[in-house]
Amino acid sequence: MKKFDVPSFYRSPIISRVKAKRKIQDPRKQDFSPSVLHFNKVSFHLARHFGFCYGVENAIEIAYKAVKENPEKRIYLLSQMIHNPAVNDDLTKLGIAFLQDTDGNQLISFESLKPEDIVIIPAFGTTLEIVKKLNDLSINIQQYNTTCPFVEKVWNRSGKLGDLGHTVIIHGKASHEETRATFSQSANKAPTLIIKDMEEAVYLGKIISGDIEQANFYSFFEGKYTSDFNPELDLRRIGVVNQTTMLASETESITAYLRSVMIEKFGEKNIKNHMADTRDTLCYATNDNQTSTLALMDHEYDLAIVIGGYNSSNTTHLVEILESKFPTYFIKDESEIISKNEIHSFNIHQKFVEQRPSFLPGLPHINIAITSGASCPDSIMDEVIQRILTLCEEDKSIEEVLLAL
């Protein structure tokens, strides 16, 4: 796989050695058991896969390249490069400004742009409507387009589904930049609908089966379907794709459920005419990170830590997995760890950072499961580990532990 030119301060002397060792031990990535750093007073059980994915490293390399190659030009990001505050803050310090926020609200008017300005498209991609606006302003958006190749793969699959007469069902969050972009791309070729979760899939299934009147479709899915969507006609041939940061297992469950509904309605022998096979659109990195996190659930730990941006969808799903079994703390970096008795953790359900007491249990030895989202630099996990080692007054050196891997 390609190696990217990412600034060295995103790398970690601890994590890079752990990952390098696992790559040698398991080159085909078939072992999802965690890596363990055994200290005298604490052990860190690192998920097999975590941190920067291909799309994120690609985006960061292109963004820093844009800064280096255009010292005298105004440089803009369409919205956040990726959902990590450390990365976005660093790009801002280099002089890059954001044109929109993550919800698509305008921060700087497109009309203020000039043809010579640099506009970077983020890893999530963007809508066809925005592409047209920028093209009309003679902005070269292809020069520094960081759209993830796996997002583009979903777009291409959606287009092919449309060419074959299928309606595209997007498993995603309607407000997320990637889903807005995918919806725009798909709507250009096919009737398109966004569903958030299995609950919405079941409701859709009941509309398909006739258990719920089709008239209810429009109010239940308001704002999530293309204009002129006709449930009676457009739900006879479907294919499911996803926002690449959603739980892959949930996408698979939704697809399997809708397939069963279509079989019930149209018969097993006719299913290929009514349900497309879209398993090839699942992002390998999201899948690996989630599978590695699920592997952590096979063990017992005193607590779990997930590191990443609080608006990161893929990171939130890792928290969902771990908090079902362990006391789980979602932090953006080591600054959230105040003391052994206090940590500031993001509550994914109520959407705020809360102060949580009794962080590190008073045990002779503490076992901590730890992972991070696809947009989190390894250096931040390194800093979190070192912060906890300091709080535990650990007397075993990092070098000694790394040599024992």
C-alpha cells in the first residue's frame, strides 16, 4: 500500500513500533487480537487496527502539499479536512480558512473567491451543486481534491445502480458531509433515500410490504429523499450503499433485512431483479477498525479509552461498541485527563463533554483497552499513554516494554 508524506509530528515513537511489529507478525491482517503493552502498574491493550486510514493520510498529504506549493495564495478548505480538531487546528495555523462548517453553513461567501485561489475538497467529498458553483467561479478544484477513493467507490456504485434502474438506499446520517455528497452524486442518476439505522430500515420495509400506507413515507423520511420519489415505483428495485464511517455490521444487517422483505414480496427466484448485491462498497479501514474493536470485547478490562474528534462518526461507533461492556471514556487528546480521579469525556448520547470522577481505579494493576478513530493521529494516542503512565507513577520504561513485544 502507498506510503504517504505526512508531517512527522503526527507520527508516534510508541505506536509506530507497535504497528510495525504487528505488520511483521501478521502481514495478511488475519489476527484481530489486541497488542499489549505490559507495564508494572498498568497494561494497555491496543486494538489491532486504529488511527489514520488511507483516505485520511491521502487528504493530509494533499493539504500540506497545497500549503507548500502556494505560499503567496489564499488557501481555503471547503469544510473540515477530517473530523479531528488537532489536524484542523494545525491547518488553520498555516493560514487555511474554512468556507463552510460541518453542517454546510457558509462561513465565507463563495462570491468572494477569485480564480487564482486554492480550494481544497475534504476527504468526505462534496455535492455536485457546490462543484458547479466553484467551477462557475473558475476555481480549479481538481488540483487539491482530497476526496477519499473509497467514498468515490460508493459514488461510482451508486451511479451503476442508477444505470441499472435501481433506487439507491444510503445508510448514513443525513446531515453528515459525506452522506450529503453521496446523496447529491446518487440523485443525479437514481431515486435516492437516506436511512439512519435499522429502525428506519424496518419502517421502510413495512412500506415496501404494504403494512404501512405509502402516504406515510413522505412525512417519516422528510428531507431524506429525492424530488418526485414515488414509493410505489421506486421501491421495487433497490440497492444499499453506506456512509463509509457507519457501522459496517449495521449496513450488512440493514441490507439483509431489506433483502428478506424483497424476497417476501417478489419471491426468492426473482430477488436478483429487485435487490442489488452491494457488499463491495464497505470501506476496508472502517471494517478493520470496527472488527478490531469488537475483538477487544472478547477480553476483560477495567476501562476503555477511545480517542478522536467528537464530531467523528466512525469514532462514535467505536465508543458505542465498547461502552456496552466497559466504563468507556471518549476523549479528543491527553488534555482531557485531569488527574487519576477526573477525566473529561464526551457523552455521545447527550452531545456534551462531561466531568467524570473516579477515572483510574485504585487497583494494584490496571488493564486499559484503547483505540482511536480513523482521523486521529498516532501521536495523540502516544501522548494519552504517556499521560496515564505519569499519573500511575509507572517505573518500567517504555523502551523495555517495546522490546518485549
